[in-house]
Amino acid sequence: MQQMHQLPIFILLITLLSFSSTFAEEPASADLPYFDWKVEDFTIKQPLGGLSGNAKRGEAIAGNQSRGNCLACHLLPIPEEPFFGNLGPPLTGIGSRQPIAMLRLHVVDQARFNPETVMPGYYRRPEQLNRVALSLKGKTWLNAQEIEDVVAYLASLK
């Protein structure tokens, strides 16, 4: 029985890994420095680097298989993307259920809520990451602007 439970997680991990080569090809805003963040009461209260998010860009990142790839695990109200995973909770209406500061922590490092999550930490400190491809070493999955864009998008889902 335990092997059957592990199969969907294995498939998800293979799916996420298959997108890593595409990630390296994306034009990165790697010129942005890494901005430290602080967790208080399961939130990151301040926007990363004081940046403002754009919900339209955030929707594009969330739906992009080589960037956010949120649809691999979550249902999102993106009509042109009919295929989605169901490993994570549906995100429709998430902006009315959680404050922006909590959404930010979910995207930055979901392991703060659930240490056994398979969701990547999209903005963990690069030196804390293990077993990273050499081409991605020293980088976050998403940069600070992309994080704030995704957070703005999620917050707009009321």
C-alpha cells in the first residue's frame, strides 16, 4: 500500500525535474540580488526587495511549465490551461482565504508549513539547496520580482 502512495509523488518529481532543463534556458533576471526575508507568524510581511508584484505577469509565471509550473499540482482559474494536477489544494479563491504575507511564504518556502512537501522552495537561499544541477547552482527557482508577481496573482484570486 505504501508503494502505491509513493507512486504519485514519484511521478510529480519526475515531472518537475523534466522542466529543470527548460528553466536554465529561460531569460533570467539574475541581475537581481538575493533579498533576505524573515518569517513572522507564518508570514513574510515585507515584499522581497520592496518590489511590487504584477498579477498579469504572475498568472503567466504560474501557468508556465518551465517557471512556476503551479498547474502541475494545483487547480487555477486559467481557462486556456485545462490540465492541472490535484496533489496540492485548488488555488481558486486563495486571495480571500489567506493574507498576502502568508501567500508570500507559501511561494517562497512551502516547507515552513509542511516539511514533507514536494512543492519546491521557489526562493530559498541558494546555499541551502541540496543536489542542484551545476547550471542552477547559486540561483533561486524564481527571482524576487517573479515571486512578487506570483503573490500578486494569487492575492487577486478572490
